[in-house]
Amino acid sequence: MSNYNPHIPKYVQIAERLRKKVDEMYKEGKERFLSDDELINMFNVSRMTIRQAVQLLVEEGLLQRIQGKGTFIVRKDKLKTDIAKLDTFFRGWYLKNFHVKLLFRGSVPCPEGIDVKLGVKPGEEVYQVKRLRLSEGIPIVIDNRYLLKKYGEQITDEEYVNYSFSHLFLNKFDMSLTEGEIEIEAVLANEEISTVLGVSVGSPILYRSVDLKVKDECVLTGASSYRGDMYKYKSVLSLE
């Protein structure tokens, strides 16, 4: 790039051209943006100038930097989940371009409060499962679940990353979930969440706790932490 306006900082001029590039790549369905080295060669400027230009777009919400992975284009439309019914709620687990990583599975002493929900004794071992959900390669949800040990131990790693708990209870244990209670609140990302989701500490997070029952027995409880900039919920209200 040449013909810079001497009265406007170079990084501001470059950022203006990058906005158009981001829009072009987004329409082409691309996820990863150009690397700093590619931009340095394209504009023939210093690394510092490129970083300043890219940072402007990050602050505008057009790009996202993920340490160790690169720069990514931020989707313009938030992922959406319908929470009106259990069946539609679980369909969100199979959205296109979703990928799941198993972060942890194993027996743990039941945390305070979880014992009451699952109907076990304080400190009794239950099964904990942590999963990370990614959309188009970007981490967006951390799921932390507790279930009775007798169920958790029978589920394989492959099943944990490929199926929702609704599917597993129905098809593996012949138990159909009949009721669910969901509570959503806005919180700020702590260090653990910021590290896993690749966001800054203090970023907005949608914290969703959930209890799932078979008849009157709670078989699963826990919470999920969603990136607030990439997710939204909807529900339909009816007077009938």
C-alpha cells in the first residue's frame, strides 16, 4: 500500500481497508483472518503499525485475537437457542459447525448444594463432566455437569463429545427427560473462563444453570458459561 495521507496515522488508514477485507472474507465464509506477517507484506509497514490497525478492529468487534491460534473474523449473527421446550433446547447442541472437546470426566466428592439436587449424601462421589463447545473453531461454551456416578461411568469419551445428555439418557439408559429448570444470569469472566474461552477477564458471560429430571428425580445438574458476545436465548410467551 502506498499513497498514505500524511495527516492521518497510517494504522487508521490501514484499518479502514481492513474493514472492507473483513467484510469480503466474512461473505466468503472464511473464519481465520490474515496473519500479521501477511498484512505486513501487503501494506509494507512495521509490525507495530499492523498491530495497531488490527487492534482497532478488535475493539470494534470485527476481529478476535486468540493467543497461540491467530486472528479470527467475528460472526455477525449470534448463535441462538430456543429454551421454550426441552426438545428444541437440546437441538442447539447439534448446530452446524459445532465441535466438542472433553475437558474432564471423573468421580469427585459431591460439591455443596449439588448433593441436595441429586439426592445423594454430602461428600458422596458423583460424576463430573466438563466439555468445551466450539463453533467454527472458536470456543463459545463451557459445560460443567454433575450426574449420578452409575450413569457417568458408563458413558464413553466418544459419546461425551458426540451426543447431548438428552440423547444419552434416552438411547443409552432408556430414560426420557421429562422436566427441566433453567436459570440464566449475566456474570463476568474469571481467569479460568477467560483462558478457556479466549476472552478477557471481566468479559460478559451468560451463566446458565440447569436441572434435568426424569419424572420427579433429578438426574443431571450443573451450569454452562456462554460468551455473551456470541450467544442469545429466545422464548415464546403465550396467553393460552
